[in-house]
Amino acid sequence: MAQVGLIGLGVMGASLALNIADNKYSVAVYNRTAAITHDFVANAGELQSRLTACETLQSLVENLDRPRMIVLMVTAGEVVDAQIDALLPLLEDGDIIVDAGNANYLDTRRRNERLAGSPVHFVGMGVSGGEEGARFGPAIMVGGDAAVYPQLEPVLKAIAARYNDAPCCAHVGPDGAGHFVKTMHNGIEYADMQMIAEIYELMRTVTGATPAQIGATFAEWNSGALDSYLIEITAEVLGAVDPDSGQPMVDVILDRAGQKGTGGWASIESIAMGAPATTLIEAVGARAVSSLLTERLQAAPLYPLALDSEAQSIETLKPQLEKALLAGKVCAYAQGFAVLQVASKDYQWQLPMAEIARIWRAGCIIRSSFLDDIASAFAPGDLPNLLQAKHFVAIMSNSHQSLREVLSIAIKAGVPMPALSSALAYFDGYRRERTSASLIQAQRDFFGAHGFERRDREGRDFHGPWGMDYDG
Ligand code: 6PG
């Protein structure tokens, strides 16, 4: 009999199954195509003895210890519902279905509600780290009933990544909380990647540096405040050469970015919750604009670049670029965590902010020591926004000027920096005592009698002196 069941032997499912087996748990595996299941087990080397290939769901269920823990690693969406439908008649009291795919948290909430009255538990769980993470230690964000988590905890903590020996796995809240946290992780990932790409593009355009030289700069930054997995892989990618053409790999790759949807979900939710994470939204937008390749090629000759882009040396610009990227990164994470805080209130999830930052320190795509600082900032428990934490106030005070200077170079050179520009706009809006919102309120009242608050009196429904003359 096996201790864990796993359905779906795609790249992520297969890696996760091997990881579980590697941690001394026996795993019964099932894939829709039986040949894939048998091949997987046959190729599992010394882990084979802990894996049982099951050709049907019935045999998967029969091969599992009770209460059963069945992990789904299938395509998010209808496939998950179909899999739940197929499993339910076979399961018994106390069995647990864990959806480990990149589900939309609203689907997870719906599934939780659907199974709430049934004897079977449903747990939506975010897993980050790509193929390598799944195989050797991902970050794991568990949702669902807190009372069910202890049954999953030993396995999940065993397979999770570790940061200073602490497993990067936690129960973050009920129902869809795990998938929501994963979605925000991905949104932040989009913003982080986009900002790195913007800095790369600027270096390329205004300094004329080669990808390899720029890669070396990123490698240098990786031992400073920007130290992170995404910076590390960027350095590696930029140093790579296409074996066929001898060209830098990055120049051979078509500049049309794909996206599977989680960045969009994170953006939509941030707007719906009234905490627009503009850097994430811009990152999604930039990918969408990049995908308009044919139109871009048509538009390019319509607007020949006659811009004042003074050549700059990479050595001179480097310190400013590093600070600009750091400032942008702080704003992106501030926005992402702000959305988590609003969601936590709206859904009464009580998301453990410091713990979320802690489990992102290793295993996941945005892993970095920066998240350790975020965890410390949230640890006291009453932080309204990362931009108010002492550590980050110091970083921003020391770097926002560089962001301004870098953006002005980019604007003059015609290099788009949507994510970094929106980071600065957010920062400038957030730290301002007075904003132009008084005028917005006046406009709203003028055309729609929406009312406003006054600085000098209590109350919410004042009107301006314009109503009488309206249309007059
Ligand atoms: C992770 C990644 C992973 C994946 C996404 C994003 O945390 O392991 O975020 O979930 O890379 O599929 O992919 P897109 O860029 O295609 O949206």
C-alpha cells in the first residue's frame, strides 16, 4: 500500500512524485495514458521500489492507505473538476484531494464549497519552483481547512525547499487562500522579470553593451542587494550562445512573450480588491504588447527613432541602474503584499504575511534573501505597507532618485519601462501628503453630484457651488 497518490504525470507531476518518493514515502501514480504511467515508473531508477503504477483510478484508490491523500497535478480548469467527479464515488470518509496545480482561487473556493458537505476534504495548494523545484524542493502554499493540514504536513514539509533549515511550506489560510497566495507570487514574478528585462533593454540600447557584458553585470549584482534566483538565471541566460548560429541566445529567441494567465489573474484581483498592483498590471501589458509582433513591425517605420539617446558607458550607468532596479523591486513587492493584505481582510483569511514571505525565501521562482527582509518587516504584525517598514524606507530613500534618473534616460532614448515607471508613480503617489484627488472628487460631484468630504468638517456628503449653474 502507498502513502500518497498522485494523478497527472506531466513535467510537474512526475517531478513531484519523484520528490515524494525520494523522501521515503511510497507513491501510487496514475496518468490518463497508462503507457506514460508505466514508463515513468520503469525510468525511476532506484526510486522504482517506492512507486506503484496504477492503470485506473480504482486501482489507485485501492492501493492507498486510509485516509487517502491524493495529489492532483493536472491542467488547471475543467480537468480538475472532471478528476474530482471521477474520484468522488471511489473515496471514503476523511480522504483528501489536494489540487496542486495553478488553479484560479475562485475555482478553488467553489470546489471547497462543493465538497464542504461531503465526507471528502478538498485542499487547494500552490506549488512554486518549476520542474527543478517540484523535483528537489518547491515552496508550498497550502489552503483549505486548517484541521486537515496536519495530516498533509509531514509529507509536504519533507518535500519542500528549505531556507536555513526551515521548510518553505505553510498553511496560509482556508479555502482558496493557498492558490490566491500562489497567484500573487506569480504576479510578483511577472513584475520582477519585467523590471529586469527593462533594465537589460536600456543597457543594450544606450550603452551598446553585448548580452554577455550585461550578463556579467547581472552576475555582479547577484552578490549585492538584488541577489535572487531571477537575477542569477538572467546572468546565465545572457551569457548563453546559440550553438547553431553562434549568436547570443537572447538574440535568437523571438521577442514575443507568452503567458498562461496567473499574472493576469493577479492583476485583475488587485483591481477588484481596490489595491491595484500597477507594476504587475504593466508587466502583463508589456507581454501583451510584445506579442503584437506583426503590428510592431508595421509601426516601427511609421515612427523612426530620432531621439536624443546619448551613448553612455555601462560602467558609469551601472550603479544607478542597480539602485533603480532595487527601488522598482521594493515597490512591486509592496504592491503584491498590499493585495494579500486586502484579500486577507476581505475573505477573513488572516493570511500570515511574515510566514508567506518566509516560505518564498527558497524553492520558488521569486526566491531571494530580499524576502527574508520582507519577513522581518512583517513580523511585528502591524505593518500597513512595506514602504513604511524602516528597512525599506532606508532602501527607497537611497534609491528612488536613481530610479528617476534611469527613467529619464529611458524616456529620452525611447526605451519603454512600463513596470519601473509605474513603480515610481506608485511610490510618488503613496508618499505624497496632498494629491490631485481633490480635483477628481470635485469633478465627480460636478457631473454626478457624488458628494465629497471636506478637510474642515465632519461628514461625507458635501456638494460644491457648481450645481446651480450646471448647464446654465
Ligand atoms: C512557479 C511559476 C510557474 C510558472 C507559471 C508562469 O512558481 O513555479 O510561476 O507557476 O512558471 O506557469 O508561467 P507564465 O509566464 O507562462 O504565465
